Amino acid sequence: NGQVVYHDLIEVSDPGFRMRCKSELRIFLQKKAGAEAEGLEGPESFSDVRWIVATGGVSVERTDPGGKREPVIASAETAIYDSLTGEVILRGGTPTIKQGPASLTAGRPDLYLRFYEDGAFFAEEGPWTTIGDLANLRKKPGEKREAPRIIQITTQRGLHFDSVIGQVVYRGEIEIVEPRFRMSCAGKMTIYLTKKENAERDRLEGPEAFSDVKGLVAAGGVRVVRKDPRGKADPVVATADTAAYEAKSGDFVLQGGFPTVRQGPNSLRAAERALYLRFYQNGNFYAPRGKWVTDGNITELRKGQE
């Protein structure tokens, strides 16, 4: 049948990746064109590898060609490699991708991850959790690096990463938990990554060409909550149809669907659709000139200026 089967603890090494599994590795070979017509039999009738299927605690490790970033490690119960497309499918055993403190984990063991040859990936529809450092921004030489601010993102309808333009897209019910804020939306959220400064010079492509989070845009009943870091005031809650977040400043801009900001019994609500709210990292906000409706004592709301 043109199959090579390995058993027990198995390791596969290649210049680009390393794969390990604990049960079985099965290599499927292709039949040579015209094998039957030429009367070829046995090993002589087969040629190239068509599929590789590994089972039993599979882990796949890809190293950074530049040697500056930690390796990407993916794990699952089963891994399937397609030699024609260069794609790898991870399925079963709660598929997970990790790189340093960052990770993507399936919320159910039956979900799968599909890796493409260009470094992009697709996580099928279902619950997934992403954990990473949203403050992992490049610093100039001698500039002090911030302590990690771990962000956790959960989604119910899968996600995909586009390695050409550097965007991660989440769909469905999405919730973000970060030390400075919480955000939820019910539509779609896109995370935008910045290109490395040396990407073109070093001819970096795919995921290796990108590094830091530049910002994100969420749409569909967005709700942002910022707590008073001193714990002395009620949290400030802002709502709108869409929200744009800038990672460098930590600010949000909310617009669409009559943006509203509320703190305890006091609130400010847009009465015109064209208005927006700028929500600062410290919980202050800015409302531009326009028609606004207040409820309660507006002077009690924390206010900021641009």
C-alpha cells in the first residue's frame, strides 16, 4: 500500500521544524505515474511522500530563522501533513499553539487548527482562548521595557491569522480581559500587527515579518470597562457600535450607535450618530462638541481633555 509506519517515541527533524509523537507515525507514498503500465511492483512503484500522519501527544516546533524569537510550538493528539500544499492540520487533545508566554488553546478537544505554508493559520468555528502580552512593544536602545501586561481573548466562532498583511480576525461572541480594561463585542474583532523594522532588508515573510500589536478594532455591541486603579471610584463603562484601540497609548475611540459613558448613576450619551468618545487609559474621557444627553450629576463623571 506504499506506507511506512513507525511506532512508539518518534522524532522527525527538518531544517524548518521538529516533530515528536508518542504512538505512531505513518508516511503515505504516492504511486509513480505509469507504474502499472510499466509493471512496477513493491517499493519501485512508489515515489514521493504524499501524507504524514502522527498520533499520540504530537508536538511540532518551528524555530525563528533569525534566532531572535522563541520557537513556535504546536501540540495536539493528531497531526496531518500534506506535502502538496505544505499544510499541517492539528486535531484532538485540545490543540494549542505557544510562543513564549503567548498561546492559543481550543476550548474543546474536537476542534482543529490548520497551518498554511506561508505561516497563516485557521482555527475552526468554536471556542478558543488567546493569551499574550499586549504591552510587548519595541523600545529604543537604553529605553526601559514595560512589565508584561497579559491579555486574554476568548471567542466562540473561531479565528484566522493572515500572515501577508499581519492581521488576526476573531468572530462571534468575543471577550477581552486585560489588567487595565475589559471589553466585549458580539460581531468581529481584528488585531493589527506592525511590521518589523528589518523585514524588507532581511527578506522576512509570513509571521516572521511581524512583531508588536499596533491596535485592534471591534464591532457589534462593544462594551469597555475601566476600573479605578486606586479602587476608590465606580468603574467607568463605555458602550458603542465599534471601538478602536491603540496599543501604544492605551486609548479607545468609540463611535456608532450613540456612544455612552457611565459611572455609577451618572452618564453621558450621544444624541447624534456622528459623535464619538475618546476613552483614556486612566479612565478619563473626552466628548467632542455636539448634542449629548446627561443623566445624574455630570460633574461627578471623571473628565479628561485631549
